[in-house]
Amino acid sequence: MRVAILIITLLYYALVINAFTPAAGKRRRIQYHNSQIIAKSTSSCDDDTLEDVMIIFRSPSHHTYGFIQSNNDNKYDLPMVELRNLINDDQDIQFIPTNNDRQSTSTQGSKLLSRNQSKKKKKDVYKHNIPLMYWVKNSTGSTIDHTIITKATSHSILTHASFAISNFYNVSDEVWKDAVSSSTAIIDDIDIIDMQNPNMSNHDRIELIQRIACLIECNQLQCIDDVYKQEGRQPIIIHDIIHQEQNNEHIHQLYFGYRLSIGKAGTTGAPNRTLRRTTRGILKKYALKNRSVSDKVAYDTSTAMEPEIGFLMINLALAGRDTTSSSLRVLDPCCGSGRLLLYAAASGVSKLVGVDYNQNVYRDAESEFERYNFTPPKFIKGNVQSPLSTEVLCTPNSFDAIVCDPPYGIGAPVKNGDNDKGGEESTNKETESRDIISSIISTANNVLVKGGRLVFLLPVQGDSMSIPLEKLLESDLEKNNLSLRKSSSRLQRFSPTFARWLVCMEKC
């Protein structure tokens, strides 16, 4: 009886091995098999030595939640917008979900309309319906050069990490549960990422490693430790779980490869799926609560730009440029306390200029830059609505990029078609600032070099929220030699009555 059981067991494993083990020495095109364990290889180009690139994005946060492509396309794709710009926006970059069975963001975008939805509702939406893992291809379906992806990822604030993946496997839940081993030695020195358990305990990690080790031992998988350690790379295994609704079954996915780069706010583990503000890494380092300013300045600049959106704006404005170049020049014509310029400095830019009509708001800014060992910007008292009275605002071809968060708040004037619209009670100050957006665009037209970008936030409210961005800026686009980059501009809804556009324009 025992001999018969042994023979049946050996025959079972022989069948599984045949379906599970990739062809030796070659990375095949993706193939699908009807088996409990499916082996797939990721190479889809002629060069079998180049692994496919997989991107893991960070989840929407309290600050980025509510961003959509437009009123007609409720799709959250802000991380893709940033990465396309950092890679090369002229290329047709494709982001393909690693699992097409998971619902796409386009079908669930209507649930991402408001940043002020209940936390439970938002958590349910993005926890289950917003894919974070994507294959990255160019317009021909070929793999993007690893060097380009590595550099773009390291600059991105919304990308968690990028990986080169050679093979991946689909494992049925039945086989996964039966895979139990007391040994972890075979993959003990390989990094493990569990997408379903970002804050994995040591006990959970050991259990996950034991299951993977058992599958490797029983099915004779090629151990990636031998492949990549010889090339000086740290091998990695990524585990994820998908739910197939058609047969109500859970599938475990295992991705074998190595890490290319970690994003500015990324970690070596899996990204957290939480709404709360990040309290570690670069976002903690530059958090507004950690500012070293007087109480008066802190009060006057309580709406200063937080780092996540700030770094995003800098990346859009400087896309394709070498931020460490000593000749790169960045201007903020409504600088306030200089937070956007601080994020530019943290990105490597050294020639910075900030203009504001209120000297008090940037009086502590120089010490704040010195605290981070950055050269302080040149702060100038001036008014963007009277550029001729401030030389730096009217010198042609003097800046490579402009980033700006114009002053606004409850009752502040906002754009409404060709006219600005104020609150119910317009003060003289509000009346004077109704054309501030037009003034910023006009200034950009004068001072930007050809190809230079202007990135700013445009508040809208009421009926103006349904007006297309190109219509809101129609008169300004007609008067100036600037083009609207619709592919890099996104709407963020705060409530049914208030929103803001993240606008990207380029000097023609």
C-alpha cells in the first residue's frame, strides 16, 4: 500500500514539474497552461537576456486621493502621469496590470471623485480595486531600458519601486496550502515582498519563505539566487494573491527577479494601503509639522505645500532635465514660505528664485534651507500682477521651469471660464487678485526658455468644475505662446462643490 502511494505521489510531481519548470537557459514568451501551477516567463522582446520591467506604485494617500483624469474619465492614474514624464513623455509608454483579472481603475474611477469621502469607503475602494503592479512597455510592446527605468523610479515620489522580472508563477490555493516545509535555507538570503502583508512580522515571513522553499524543492524550480548573485544583484521574490471571480478561487502569484530602484518615498517592502500620511522616509523628513519657523510664519503659511504634491509638481516641471545641472533655474512667483523651492532643492536644483509681495512669509525660509544643507534661494519682494516693477519677473528666457501654488482659500477667487469668480463677499484684496492666474501664465510666457514648463494649481468651484481645463484657460492660451499639456494635467476633487486642477504647460 505504501509503495503504491509513493508511486502515485512521484507521478503527480512529475506531471507538475513538466508544467511548472521554465525551459533551462532561456526566458520564454508568456505561455499559459491548464495546471494547478502555471509557469510563465516574461520576456516579450527579441532580446532574451533582458528581463521585463515591473512597477509597483504607492497607494493613493490623503493628499493624492481624488485625482482623476477629467470629468469624463474618472481614472486615477497620477503615478503613471509622473513616471511617463520622468521616463520620456514623448514615448508612448504602456502600463499593463500584472493581473488583468483584477478590476481596473477605469471601471472604479467614479468612486474616486471626492477626497473627503468617508475613510472606510475610500479604504474599501482602493484596497480591492486599484492595481498597484504593472508591466511597463514601450509603444512596440518591448521592454523599457533598465537604466531609464532605474533613474525615473529613483526620482519618482509616487512610485514605490521597480523590478526586473525573469519568470513568474501562478499557484492554486490548494497547492499553496499543501506546501509546508521546515527548511528555509534554499532562499534564506533572498528578499521577500508580500503585497498582501506590507507590515509582515518575522513569523509571517518565515511561514511565507517555508511555503516558497517547499515549492522550489518539490518542483525543482531554478533558484534565482544562483542566477543573480553571480551578476552582483540581490534576488527577490514578490508574492501576491488574486481572486478569480469566475470560479471563486484564490491564486497565489510568485514573481522572480531583482530590484532595479526604490522611489523617493518607497521602501524595501510592500507599499502600505492606507490613507494616513506617510510618517517615514523623505515625506517625514520634509513634513510641514517638522518646519523650523516662528509661530507667526507658521500661521501665515498654514496652507504651505506638503511634500508629496510638492515633489510631484517639481518632477512634472523638470521632466527630462538634469536636476543636478548648475545651469538649471527654477522660479516660484508666489513663493510664500518657499516650500516648493525647498522640494526643488531636495531634487538637486541649486539656482532658485522666490517672489512674494509679503516679506514676512519667507523671513525664516533661509534658515530652513540651511537646516537641510541647501543653498537658500534668492527671495525678492515683488508682485506677479505687476511684473514690470520686478526685474526677475520680466527678463526673457531666464528660467527653465516655474512652479507655483497661487494663494487661494474659502472665498478666494477662482477661474470660471474666461472670468474669475470670487466668494460671496469679495474684498478689495480679492478684486485685485482676480487675474493672478492670468498674470502667472503671462509671466511664464516672458521668462521661460523654449521647452520650459509651468506647473501650478488652479482652484475651481461650483459650475466651473464641469468646464474642461482647456476652456478655463482658453483666453490665456490664445494670448501667450504656451501649450497646455493635457496628458500631464489632472483634476483633484475635494467635495461636490470644490476642486483644483494640477496644470502643466510648456513654452512653445
